[in-house]
Amino acid sequence: MMKKIGLYALLMILIQVPCLADEKEQVYDICIYGGTSAGVAAAYTAAKAGKSVVLIEPGQLLGGMSSGGLGQTDIGNKYVVRGLALDFYRKIGKHYGTFEQWIFEPKVAAAIFNQYMEQCDADVYYGQVLLNVSKAGTAIREIQLQSTEKLGEPSMTIRASVFMDCSYEGDLMAKAGVSYHVGREDNNVYGETLNGVQLLEGHQLPDSIDPYVVRGDPASGLLWGIQESELLPKGTGDKKIQAYNYRITLTNVPENRIAIAKPDHYDPDRYELLRRQKERQPWKALRDVFIWSHMPNGKTDINNRNGFSTDMIGMNWEYPEADYTRRQEIIKAHEDYTKGLLYFVGNDPSVPQVIRDEMRQWGYPKDEYVNHNHWSPQLYIREARRMVGELVMTQHHCQGREVVTDAVGYAAYTMDSHNCDRLVVNGMVKNEGNVEVGGFPPFPISYRAIVPKRNEVTNLLVPVCLSASHIAFGSIRMEPVFMVLGQSAAIAACLAIDQDIDVQEVAVSELQEILGENPKADHRQPDVLISTTDSHAVQLTGNWEKENNGGYGHSYLEANSKTGVSTAKFVAASLPAGNYDIYTYFPRTAESAPRFAYTVYNGKATVKKQLDLSGVEIKGQTSSTWVPLGRYSVTGGEAPAFVEISTAGAEGAVAANAMLFVPVDDQQ
């Protein structure tokens, strides 16, 4: 029976069973440190592969940011979301009655992560923090843990064949002697252009805001939140960290709402910069202060907007290298600041009454984070340590100038860094460090980026604090990508154990084969995906033109009915007999036809229908989505099953992008 052992239960065992002292050292095949979304994906994958697994979570919540408030999923391109990551978003979809859901409540995500662990034979320990790491040569022999309730006193020792660091901070990696970087590299290090100091316009304060307590008087000191920094030349490296914040869950449902009260250590003067920003940029609604994204059931995922908002710029520089106690102080400071900001906007006389009234319609949800006073226990650690491994992912990989061939995942999000500093520039307050550069297709992430240098540690994988420059990490650091990398790392760990080899020696081709054959980790039947880039499986007639942005993957095809009849036949030659839900990918544009004709052949009979796209709602950070074509029973006929779409009778452009065949029992 799988053990799910919380801190207090563990302490009770220690009190009631004195002889447990002889049993404190536990032995596993794989030890995973960090119960983030990547950690859960890794633990489930390895346990389903038959390995003995332990997952160590310093807090009390599984899923990291995916259950900690980040319900407005950063997607980039759904092509990168595969395996258990995709399964997670389908489980979210099942909860809400949709196919895949990218916008969700924290409690729903938390329940699904717990469900994964309940359905696999892995041990989970909560409230345990790394104390020491013991090595024999380049191999980690064991790790020693301490309870968050009794810091400094060993609570248990875990010995394993392979270890994984799935934490946001990279503590296991660091204590094991792995090379890593904190902060921003100088552009010269990797020949980049977007690393280091960057004074740009994104999330910036308007010009001419006075930085001093008494306007115009430097002797009065700087306003709270402004650092005594000097602006260094563009591209200069430093140890500064992009800002952390909370992704805030509020509700406007009265029966579920707890009023936003004055928080600990509230000081309205901390928000004087916000007052001065408001003078230059008057507010009309809450959306002028926050990115206010609506979640199901009257809830929010609130994020940083403009020059002064939820990001606590410059207050996290110590965090990556700090010990547990200091980190808790930094976390509490962020909580006080954020709750203070919410209270300020709802109560300060300087805020327009209409906005104060709007703010007071919202409060903390009674049904979220019920064991944490209805506030997320997970601060958004956007970046901490980053490994310097066998290969470093850089801006060149993001933008396709360098392409790796040992992919264990893909990324597609904009190279995104929040501001790292707030300082005085030419007598006025400016934020520094925000970068948002995209426009590139999905790019592969190297296996060598999740393993340390082989002369440092040979039985450790690092799928979260992976080997990437600051700016490349800004594209990779998305929760779906972390889940994919966690699953890939777990497969690599299993291969290393089975073959008695170092993790650096794992054949990536074997890893890719396993991931392709068993993407859901538990031997459920895989989907069958056919894309227009699979030229052997797609037959085209007419006039199709390539489009590079907005679709699934690197490109898609589009044909307009005005140029005659064009068809695209997606032939599922390897589709096993069975029942499938079939979906076509719809990248909506201004020219998209509201409906088009399609034909489905199931191996025995042909069905012709029209697809009405006029009512398709596309939610979240994407302009495209899967649209159902119906449920079909595929037989083993003489000819393979296919789906053909046509511009015949359409009025506008029809996209041929990808076709998906999902077994009907996938989420049953």
C-alpha cells in the first residue's frame, strides 16, 4: 500500500514507535526532491514503470504553481504539451466537461495531482527539507532530510540509485556539487543579445515619476521599492533575479467570499509609487492595475501589469541561495506586500471610489487553500538557480539558429523575463529587466540540458532548474514544459537503473521510443496524431499555402474557397480498430470560413458532414483549439481510415493543420 505521509503523521509515528530510529534510512530506486508539477509527473511515470519511488515535498501542496494559482496556463503552442502534461489538462477538461481545459481553479488542479499519486505505488513525504547530501565519487549515495518543524535535526535518510531535483530552487543539485548560475549572464558569455541588463518598455513606469519621498529632494531618500542601484550598460551580467509574485485567486461569489482585510505589516506608503503612476496613467478599472484573468466559478488568476503591480521587484535577490528560514521570511514579505496591495486598492482614499467599489466585490475564496488560510502557499519562483550542464540552452536555440537532435521536450513560449530591478535613471524611476521576445516556432530541448556534467554527478537529473541561460530559461520555464521534462527525466532514470549506466549515457533514442509508445505512462492506448507536416500521411489537392504562426506545431496549411476546391486527406494508416473521438485543429484568423465540409471513412463506411465553426470559443493564451468532428468506430477494413476536409461550399479560408484520434476510454 502506498504511503502518503504528512508532517504531523510522521511525527506521531516517531513519538509512538521508538524503534523507528533503526528504520530511518530508506532505500528506493528513485528519489525525487520537489513535489512540483514536474515532480508529480516524474513520480507517476517511474512508479508505473515498476520502480520504487519516493517524492519529497518541502511544503504541504503537490503541483507547485500549477496548483498554486497559475490557472491561466502559459501555453505558447500546444504542440509542446505531450504525455502526462497533456493528460493533466485533459483531466482538467473532464472536470469542467470539455476536451482539454487550460483555465482552472487551484483546488481542481491540486485534486488531480493528488489523484496521480493515489493511483501509483510511490511514497510521498511532506514537510521535509534537504539537510545534507552524501556522495561516493560522482554518485549521490544518500540524502539527509530535516523536518520544517525541527530544522537542523535529521528526520530521515533516503538512499536511491538515481535522484531527481524537481524543485524550483535547485537545492539538491547545488548540495550535490553541480555547477549552476544565479542571475543573468553577460551577453558575451553565449553570444546573446537579450541577456543581462535590459532597460526596455514592457511593464515600465511612465517618464518623469519622481523617485524621492519628498518630491525633488534627494536628501529625503528613495521611495519604498526603489533600489540604490546604478544602471549598467545593456547586456551586462549580474546576480539579480526576475521578480516573483503571487498568482492571486480571488472570488466575487458572495457566499464563497472572505473580505480582504488589512494584512500584517500594512503600510500604505509602500504603494506611493503606485499613486504617482496613477497620476500619469489614470485608472478606469482594476484591469489598469492588474492582469485580471477570470477562472471558472467566479474566481481569478491575477498577475502583474504595468510598472507597479503584484511583482515585488528587487526583493528576491537573496532567495535562490538563502536557507529555509530566510526564504520563509522573503515569502512572508511577498505575502504581506501582495495582500497590502489588494487592501490598498480597495481602501486607500487616493484610489478612485469606483475602483475601490469594484475591488470590494472580490475576496479570498473559502474553498481554496483551506489548510493555508485561503492564500496560496506557493510563491511564483520564476527563476532561481539554473544548472550549467552538459549543454546550455541559449537564445540561439530559442530562435532556431542552433537546433539539438536529442530532444526530450519542446518549448515555444516567448523569451520572457519579468523586471529584475527598480532604480533611478536620469532622475526618474525606471524598471529594468523586462524582456518579451517571441515569434519563433517550437524548439527542442536537449537531454544534455537536464543532466549535470559527467565529472560532477552521474546519477542526478534536473528537469526544472535545467541548464539554460537566463533568457532561454524565460521561454522554457512554463509548467506544461516542466511536466514533459519531468516525465522524460523519469524515463531516463529508469533506463539508467535497468542498464546500470550513468544518466549521461542514456540513449535518447530509447527514451523517445518509450515516450512515444507509452505517453500516458500507464500503458493506456496512445492518441494518433497526424499533422500536415507528416507528408506521407496527408494527401493534398488544390491550392494550399503554408502559414507559420498560430497553428499547432511549426506550420499549417490554408486554402481559400475563392481559389477553387482544395482538399486535405489525413490518412490514419496505423490506427488500431476501436472507438475514437476525432478532432481537427482550428487556428482562427480573420479570413476563416464559418463552416466547411469534411468526410470520415472508418474503414468500412463513409460519412459526410459540415463543421460549424461559428460558435467555437477559444479561451486562454491561444488563438487556436481542437474542434470535435464526432465519435466513430474504426474497423479493420481493406483501406485505412481517413478524414478529408474540403473548401467546397466554404466561404473563406479553411485550415489543414492536424487531425487527432483519441480513444474514447482515454479519461474514463
